Amino acid sequence: MGKVLVILGGQWGDEGKGKIVDFLTEKADVIARSTGGNNAGHTVKVGDETFKFHLLPSGIISKGKLNVIGNGTVIDPKVLLNEIQAMESRGYPITPNELAISASAHIIQQKHIDEDIESGGKVGTTGRGIGPCYADKVRRVGIRMGEYATKDTIPSERLLPFVRETYRILNAAIDEGKNVLVEGAQGSLLDIDHGTYPYVTSSNSTAGGICTGLGIAPGRITAVHGVFKAYVTRVGGGPFVSELGSEAQLKKEPSIEEVKRDMGRDGVAQLRRRVLIKANHDDAYNAGRYLRLQGMEYGTTTGRPRRTGWFDAVAAKYAITINGFSSAILTKLDVLSGLREVKVCVGYELNGKSIASFPTNIRNLEKCTPAYRIMPGWEEDISKVKSFKDLPKNAKSYVEALHAIMQIPVSIVSFGPERSQTAVLDPRMFF
């Protein structure tokens, strides 16, 4: 029987799952997506090329791999067709040998998008019709790809060859000894049941959603690995205990495009140096801004700044518990370079009392304040490092501290977007 490895986000999304899936794809035969829609965005950098995927699994750029879009996803046919055509225009032909779409996946209709937009962006909706589509699915009035693909429209005709019963394909592949790599969407703290409700997505982005979203039995899953940034980001509203800076400060901050326009070609680098000086004088807002500038934490479409904060081990351990992560995969460690000290939130205070567990009651979570463990930072640029042992002492100590706090192994450390900027600490955990 083949291995089934699941890669999930352990925070609020944007953890770098796409890069990790691409890194592990070489030894996988099938790459699958199980939940979400085109509200997800995975970025993969290969050489001089950068790919941004919203519906297509990240394995689509690797030859000889089958990519599966499972029944738990919701699909905007026009968006998917555009994504396929964009890949083909870049020299990546996509045939039914490379892509299979579940006949049971629901489609996003124009009415869903209209309803989403009319809601006025409540609880951070992306306006892409994801929530209304899932609502129609639950109300049993939705349209599935199997029915849509037989309609006389350009998207349906073009997508029809890809539409199949993917649960059979996946289970047959496992029986044949093939390796399946599952690419999670969003992050665990956005799960409809286990996330920071109501500031969540509309599907199960935790491990349970893999089985229902693909038609794979729990016993067939070999391991689930959680991807965590070396810090934390969040898009949209909702509580964020370890956040650096306030909402009012963030609203006044210019977009990355405005910085480039007003300060010229080298404006971002100049601003980053100025902000770092303030960050190293214990200025919380500028520490958060430094993470944004260093990690380019800005919206792909709007360029607006994302919320940033120190690594939250309380939230991480909650994600580990509800997913059963076998290991933690740490990304964007290089972003912390330059900071005089780095912090990890190791506990919360609620109503004057220390708590070690993550509150599921949103009102209690909003009242929590962080308790930090402070560690020395490092000045060295680690983006050119080739192995874990070559990292600066303080960077290694930071990773080792997270391992000790989370109480699960750190199996991979990433310090840049390239495949080569990745250190595998325990290859036995993968294919």
C-alpha cells in the first residue's frame, strides 16, 4: 500500500504550504486538494519562475504527476479554466493524465459571488462566493461538477474531460503502492468547526476534512504534518493574541505598491533598515512592520499589509492536538534575521489568570494577553544556508526551543522560497 502524507497549515493560512508541497512532490505520484476554493493561494518558486495557484494543486508543474481536485472543494469553473490556460501558455500542457476533478465537487455560481459581495466583507470574506456555495451544498440545492460539465457552455466543455470519480482514482493509486501527497488549504485556525469562529472559512481545513474531502478512509493516512511560519500572520478580522501593533496603526500603513511608488526602486530596502532600528528598540508596531517588509507580507491582489505577530505556541499546540501532527515544518525562518531578540508566546493571561490552553470561546480569546519567552536573535543573512548545521547558533536555538515547547519534532526548516533553501531534519518522516 502506498503512503498518504498530508501537509496542513497550522496557523491562519499563508504558512508556505505550496513551497513545501512542491519540495516533496518529487517522490509523490499523486498530489491532491481536498477542501476550499479559489480563496486559497499557494505560491511556488522554481528557478526564475514564480507560480501562484488558487485551485490547481501545486504538483501541476511537475511532469508525470496526477493532480486531483477533490469532492470537498468548491470550484469556480471560469477561474479554474483561466488557471489551466495560463499554465498552458507558459508551456505546461494539462491533460487528463495530469489533472482529475471530482464529479462531486460543487461549483460556485454567479449568484454565490453576488451574495458574497453584497454581504459587505463580513468576517473577512474574500468575495469569491465560497461561503454561499458551501451553504447551498449543505441546503442540498447546489450544482456539482458532474452535472455542470454536461451543460452547453465553454467552461463546461473544456473541463468535461477532467471530471471523474476521483475517490476511485485515489484509492486505486494507494492500493497500487503509489504515494499520495495531500495539499491543505487555508490554516487550522480558520477551520469552520475548530477555528476562531466566526472569523473562519467555510470548510474543514483541519485533518478531518481530508477524509471527507477526498473519500480516503482515516486508516489509509500515513502521517499529517503541520506547516508553521517562524512568526504568525493573519488576514482580516478576528482575535490575534501575539499581534504586533494595533489595527489603527495598520490602517495608516501604506501598501507595498505605495512604498515603491513614493520611495523609488530601493525604497523597500531603505524603509526596512529604518524600521529595523526601531524594532530593535522594543517598538512592537515596528517589529511587526519589519516582519511585513522582510517577509513581503502584503496581499497579493491589494498590496495591503497583513497583520503580523510573534510565534504563538499556545495556538500551535492547539493545532497539533486537533490534527494529530506527526511533525512541525517551519518556514520563513530567514525573515527573523536582523532582529536583536525574538519572542515566542508560551502562555496566555485571561482575567488576571495564566492559562496554557487555547480558548475556543471567541470572547475569552479576545480578552487574552500574551506571556512571552524572549530569546536572542541573529544578524546573519541565512537565505544562502544549505543545511541546518550551518545556521547561526541563535537560529538553531530558536528552532530547538520551538521543538521543545511544541513537543513534536521539527522535520523541515525552510529559509527562503527556493527548493534549495530547505533543510530536511528527518527524511524518514516523508516518502
